Amino acid sequence: MELIQLGISILALIVSIIAILLSRKTGKSSKTIDFLFQSREDEKYINALNVISTMYKANLSLCCLIDPDPSWNNKRKEEMRKNFNSVRYILNLYERMAIAIKKGIYDENMIKETSYSTLCRVYQRSKPLIDKIRENREHPTAYIEFERLADKWSKKPLKVEFLENDSQKTKIR
């Protein structure tokens, strides 16, 4: 009889542990999905992506955002200050996201599958600015977790697969 009670207790413990682990995974997925949807509707995030893209297409270094050309008029300098704040917003967002991934709060695979290209492109284009911020403002660890995540993802890019029986070889991740 005692053996049966022990067996039931052990089974109850195992079920409880499994329930807790599944609850954590579900919570992590929910937090990740919330983050992804919020960032997609975040006007500051979208604006920052546009600033980075526009400056890249114009062959302008993001470094000019903190070292403006002395020949620029005040209106142009103010525009660059606003652009710098936009870029800082996305860098801070990605830094917080990278920390949340590192701490196990967000699901890294889910974020990588949805944001790999954007995150790596933002990092690549903002790297000189990040270095300048570290140097000029004496913050050697500024955006370090964002950098580590971008480096990690760059070393293990998403695998590209093709749909079977597709005459145009449509890529899927």
C-alpha cells in the first residue's frame, strides 16, 4: 500500500514538473509574440528603419548623426539630431531584446525566424555608429548584447529551403 502511495506521489510530482515546464514555454512564446507584434506597429521602430535605410541608400554614414558637417545649417543639424534619436531608439530596442533572449525571456528561434534579415542589416549598417558611440561617449559596452546576438546569427544564418515541385524555386526558411 505504501509503495502505491509513493508511486502516485512520484507520478504527481512528474506531472507537476511537466506542467510547470510547459507553462514556462507557453509564457515565453506569448511574450515573444507580443514583442514581435508590438514592434511591427511601433512608429518609432518603423521610422528608425526608414532613417537607416534612407541614409544607407544615400551613401551617408550613420556617424554623421553625431558628427554633423559644419557646413550644415541649423535645420539640417536638427534633422540629424532627430535621426540620431531614431537610430538610438532601434539600437536600444535591439539591445533590450538581446538581453531578454539571453535571459530566456524571449524565444530566440522565433525572433530569428521573423527578424533575422532586419536585425543583421541594422547591425551591419549601424556598426560604425556603435563604435563611435563607444569611443566618443566612453561607453565601451554600449549595445554589446545586440552586437553579440548579431554576430551569433551571422555565423549561423537561417537555412534557405525551396518548396518542392516549385518551378520557380520559391525560397522558404
